[in-house]
Amino acid sequence: MSARRKTPSEAQPPADQAVSAVASADTPLADSTQIIVGAITTAIIEHRLAPGAKLTEQKIAAIYGVSRTIVRQALFQLARDHLVTLEPARGAFVAQPSVEEAQQVFAVRRMLEQHLVEAFCEKAVAGDFRALRAHLKQEQAVVGRVDVTGRTRLLGDFHVLMAQRIGHHVLAQILSELISRCALITLMYQSSRAAQHSSDEHVAILQALEARDVAQAKALMESHLLATENSLLYHPRTSSADLAEALGRHVA
């Protein structure tokens, strides 16, 4: 029997576990790099690291007990994923997406997720619908909280989970990268009230999927993504948290 696939929210270890894993002498260098990449990505998605926040190599190395070379590798990977900007003589910063970039990211998501809806309606079985319903229960449990930690990640994971459940792993990876960029965009530009409607829209999308109503599900997905994009105020908010606190680790 094959192992159960992890949901997006299960795939990322808690910050303290990540620190312990990096600090272990037995941890391969490549794994240490990926743990740091995952921790910074999660901090961005959960809005604990704001656009423009400086990512100091020396401080991250101290937080995780690794060399600056490993940190530099992680930052290069994050820059390749468009989550970090590397500036000569200044260092690394959480990316600050422009208005034009934000609009392009949402345009690409709308195209991809129209295909996702069609594929899901064609391939999904009962267990896939149960997995989405279970995920929506998690969303509903956190969506009313004032603290956005975890809420933004769960809302994005709904879309990735759809692709994962039908075995469309390439699309799941692409969506995961785009959704990470959307987290930065919404942190910079979205009004505080807009995110509260997303989970209810997910419920309506799932109902259409369960009915195998492709046209309705596609229309709802399009409306959902357009509503998110239309909530963007395009007046950047660039306040940032302390780096160690954002990564879930305090250094003496």
C-alpha cells in the first residue's frame, strides 16, 4: 500500500523542529539549505516576514547554527523563486512585487486554475472530495482569527491540494510557487477585510466540484481569483518583523 501524500500544511515542519534539524551534525548540507528555504518561505506566506525585510546572512546563520555559505545557497534559491531580491553590496531582501508583476501573477493563476478545475472534475474520486472538505474545516477554524499566521497558508493550500489530490504534481508545484508570490502581493496590497471571504468562496467552489458542474466551478474560481485581485489597494504596506521572531527562533 502506498504512503499517504502529505498535504501542503503537513509538509512544512514547525520552526523549532526545523532549527533542530539544521543544527544536527548529521543533517546533509543540501537538507540544511532546504530547511532554511522552507522556513523563510513559510514566514513569508504566513505574513511574518514583510516585503522589503532585510535577510541578513550572518543573523540567519546564527539562528540556524550553520555557515553563511548554506544561508547564501538558500537565499539564491529563494531569489530564483522570486521571493527574495539580491542587491549587490546591500544583501538580500524579501521581494517587493510591483503592481504590474502582481497583475501578471494573478493572470497566470486564473489561466492555470481554469485547467485545474476541469482536470479535478474529470479525475476526482470520493476520497479527494473528503480531503478538500477536511481542509475547509481547518480553514473555517482559523479564518475568523485576528492573527493571520497560518490563515494565509491554509487558504493557498486549498488550490495546491486540488492539484495534488488528482496527481497533477507539476501543476501543484507551479501553483505553490505562484501562491507564495501571491502571499507577498496580498501582504503589500490587500485590505484587511478581503481575506475573510476566501474560505466561503472555497466552500462554493467545492460544492460545484462535487456536483461535477465544470462551468459553474470554473466561473466560481474565476470570480474568486478576480475578487482577490480586485481587493488589492496598490498602496504598499512594508512594515517588517524582527528576523529571528519571524523565523520562530530567538537568539541569545
